[in-house]
Amino acid sequence: MRITSQMLAANQLKAGIEPSSKTLLDYIQNDDNDSLTSLLSKKTDTSTSSLTKKLQKDAYKNIKDDADSVTENAAKFTDEKSTLFADAEKTGDYSAIYADIKSVVDSYNKLYNTLGKTSSSINTMCSDLLKEAVKENSETLSAVGICA
């Protein structure tokens, strides 16, 4: 198949690459950074980079949401104004406490899994710290029915 300079220019426009006054032969003979493959790779790198940035932004938003969920669920047990335990003792119904413990465990597991899906060294370190915290508190956690 024969490719003309006009076809090349039309495809450059279609791909979103700035058309230049160079002919196809100029691109073929040229070895500098202004070659067609160089222009194509710049376009690809830019779009790949923006996609990667969007995915990273989404991943960090998920991590933040999951961390907020862990904090919110754990606060039910650390809040001095909470009547969770007093209400359970009065009524003899501990299902609310069990449900809140389950929500802490579920939100922790979700955060841990979300951190594991990213390749950032900071996220790996945070994941290791979470795992370490569970190991250090395994006796206390097992006393309330959480197996680490």
C-alpha cells in the first residue's frame, strides 16, 4: 500500500498530533526527536500518564474513604459519651456491640485490601503497619472474638 504525505497529515490530525510541514520522506530519513514515532510516543505517553494519574487519584480517594470508615467505626468504642456498653448491660442485648465490632473489622479488612491493590511503597508500609498493629494486639482482639 502506498502512503502519501496527505494521508500522513490526515492521520496526524485524526490522532490529535500537530501536523507539520514535513513530508513522509522527511520523517523516514530523520533520526532526531522530531520523527513520527517520537511524536506518536509523546502522544501515547501523555494520554497514558493522565489515565494513570486518574487511576491513582481514584485509588487514593478509596483509601481515604476506607480509612475514614475505620476511624468512624472505631470511634464508637472510644467515645467517652457513648452509651453503647451501658445500654447493652441494661437490656442484656449485646447485638449492637457485635454489629459495631463487625463494622470495625469489615472496614479494617476493606482498607487493608484497598492498600494491597496499590503498588506505592507508602501504601505497602501502611499495610504492614496495620498488620503489625493487629499482631501486637492479638490477645486483646481474640478476647472480644476477633481472630487475627
